Amino acid sequence: MAVEEPHLSEAEEREVEERSPPKAKVVHAAVIKQGEDELERPTGSLFWSGLAAGIAIMASVAAQGALHQRLPDAPWRELVAGFGYSLGFLIVILGRMQLFTEHTMVAVLPLARDPSWPSLGRTARLWAIVFSGNVAGAAVIAAAAIHLRLQSTELTAAMLEVSSKLLDETAAETLLQGIPAGFLIASVAWIRSASNGSSFWIILVLTYAIAICGFTHVVAGAAEAFLLLWSGKAGAAWLLGGFLLPAFAGNVIGGTGLFAMLAHAQVKEEL
């Protein structure tokens, strides 16, 4: 027996439309539009935005270190200190800076829609510029933190203590732990396009999950890794082969190979 549709006035129909979440293909189109805008930006704009993001992400390490320093040595300390990890991401993402795996993920959807060598070249260009800017920014601010003493000696020690967990992981473990981090950060752009006015909480929750789960984000981790390098606690070989390359690969697999492709697959037959 067919269920009779309720009779709604025109005003009520509009309210239903306003209260309904956007369709997946609408979100997909919005993310592609954002990706196209990023792909068209000049090289200098992308690099300086990426550099700013690499510098700003150090706020995550500083805030997490400060909470770690001030909280008692209790089992719940890292659960609270993990909130500090979100600070840099909030600054970078809400500030519309170029962060590898977040803004660069959106550039993959135009490639998935139009798989061609020119599209691949545009995406590779964006990735190369943004990632180099992010790493350069992280290296510069980490050097300043160690050698210019931008913070107290106690906070520096706490930041190094928080960062030293990277040294406990093998390259393979770093790669594997980078996959869920890449997936979560890539999901930020998609979820923000589907939700209005909730960006702060979306970024806070997803990046907090990365912190407390011990996942590895290549840019935030680069800030920690360069702190270890400039302080003499790690070498250049470890920085490149033990952290940067494995974390980069893990984030790409999680953010591009999993999230972006799955996000496209769910709507490709509707396009």
C-alpha cells in the first residue's frame, strides 16, 4: 500500500529544502570548483601561502608542548595536550593557507573528473609548490625556535619531548600511520563543503583525533622533525628517509588514493 506524501505549502517546501543536507554530487562540484581555483593560482601565491602554512603549523607543536609541560604526569595528560595539536591546523585552514593533503586534496578531484596528462601536470605542479613551501616554512620556524629562543627553555624542552615520539617509529610505521592522517585531513575539505558554519569544530575534532591516535601528518610532523634536527637529536638522513618521505607517501595514499578516489567514485555515475 503506497504511503501518501504529506501536503506541504510552498513555504514549507522551501524550509524542507533549506534543512536538507546537500547532495553528494553538489558537494563534489563545490570541492572541484575549489580545486580548479587553487590550480589556477600563480606559482608565487601558492609558494608563499605554503610557506606561511609551514610556519603557522608550529603553533600545533608549541601549544601541545605547553599543555604537556603544565599538566601533571597523569594517564589523561596526552588526551588534554592533544587539543593543542589542533591550533596550527585551525590557523592554517581557516586562514586559507595552502596545506599539503588538505587544499591539495581538492586538486585531485578535477584530475579524477578529467584524467589526462595536462590535468596530471597541473596537479603535480600544485603539489610540488605547496609541499616545498610547507617544508621550507617548517624548517625555518624550527630553526628560529631552537637557535633564536622564541620561547622559554622549559617550553623548548617540552616541545622536543613531544616531538621525540617520532624517533620511536620505523619508516614503515611512519608510512602506515600517515595513511589515516591523510584520510582525516583530506576529509576536512569535503565535510566543510557539506556543512555551513561548522568549520571550527570540524577541524578541531578531526585533527584532535590525529593527535590522540598517534597518526602522522607530514607537515605538522615536519615541524617536529626539524626541531629534532636543529637541536642535534636527529640527523638529516633520518629526517628525509625516516620521516619526510614515508609520511609523505602515507598521507598521499590516505588522502588521495583512498579519500579523494572514494569521494569521486560515489558520484561519478551521477555526473
